Amino acid sequence: MATEKTPAIVLRLVDFSESSCVVTLFTKDFGKIGALAKGARRPKGPFESALDLLAVCRIVFIQKSSDTLDLLTEAKLERRFRAAARDLSRLYAGYYVAELLQNLTDLGDPHPDLYDEAERTLESLDREGEVPDTVLQFEVTALRLLGFLPSLDTCVVCGKLVGGEGRVLFGQLAGGVLCRGCRGGQKQVVSLSEGVLDILRRLAGHDGMNKGIAIDRRSRGELRGLLNHYLANLMGRQPRMYKYMSFLRD
């Protein structure tokens, strides 16, 4: 059994016994893992209070077979997520980032670029980043890096270039924009403004720049409606954190 080292973000903690817990971590080098942390609940346990939700730490773990939990042997805290002390919206947004990582990734499937984006997002939320726009950027970047980004330029059915018509059809179940000729028979189709579609393209990095994009309130509301439904369809349910996050539409 190999001993591995990697940076990690704590996504979930579940009590296992009086002294131990099961922890879900999103790691840079090994993707999402589930591990048993023996003694993690002791006041002076082996993990030096590093296993806080959303904390960034460096871990050492023993990789077990695919059908059993890994064994966490060491965790050293690098940065604690402290936003709850001053702003609940930042805390809820951080929980939402963890929920997306938990539900959109598979065990043992590494995505180092997504790890870096998640760490940057949590750091921004913990400081002075604009919460609604920071969350939007993470959602779109995560979809792109995981291969779930909807088609934003060509009809998802026939491949025809779409745009230049004022408003564009978007098929939530089809997975992207639709030309007028392919509208028939499609379910859960919504109409998007060209401006909002352009913002989505920029957030996805289609123009080579996906940071610092100014989004007006009206466009943000349209984007939120689109992404809320798209992610719910992708996950098979609505994310649990949505009910706490009305501030994302502001």
C-alpha cells in the first residue's frame, strides 16, 4: 500500500466513532478521495485541527483498494476558511463550491486545474472578491474543466453556427444552444439574450480572458436562472445550498 502526499481541500466530515471521522477531500494529485482519519476528533489528535470544512491542507494518506476508504495519516493546515466570522453569504458560497466538487467529480479522478481554481475561488471568497461573480466564474470554469460545458457557439443537434438573431435558444436537456430548425421536439428550452450568451463565452475563456468580467444585475439574473437549471439537470437534483443563496441574484 502506497503512502501519498498532496494538497487537499476538505469537502465533508462525518463522525465515525468517538475519536475518528470519515473525511472527503478534493486533492490536487488524486482527485476526490474518501479517507478514515483515526483520532481526528481528539483535542490533541494527529491532525493538528487541520480538518475543518473548506480548509486547505497538505495531507499524507495510505491509498487502499477502490472499494475501501483510504487511511489519512497526517494533515497540516495551510489556510483555514474564515469567512463565516464576517459574512454568511461568503460561507454559503464556500459550501456551494464544496457541494459542486462533491457531486460533479468522481473518486480517484484527478483534475489539478480544477483544484487550483477551487483554491483560488475559496481564497477570493475568504477575502474581498465579489461573491455572485466569483461563484459564476467557478461554476462555468468547473463545467469546462470537467467536460460538462454546454455548446455555446454551434447548435448542439446539427452543428450549425448559432447567433446574430437577438435572442438564442438554449436546450437545458440537449446541452447547449439550438438553431431554429432544431427546436422542434426539444424539452426545457429557454431563450437567452446575445449579451448573456457572450458573457458565458467569456467566462468559459472563449476569448482567452475569463477573469474580471463585469456583469450587470439583469444579466446575472438571467445567467443564474440558466445555470441553476443546467446544474440541477446535470446533478439529477437541485443543489442543497440554493435555498440559502438568494444573494447570488443581487
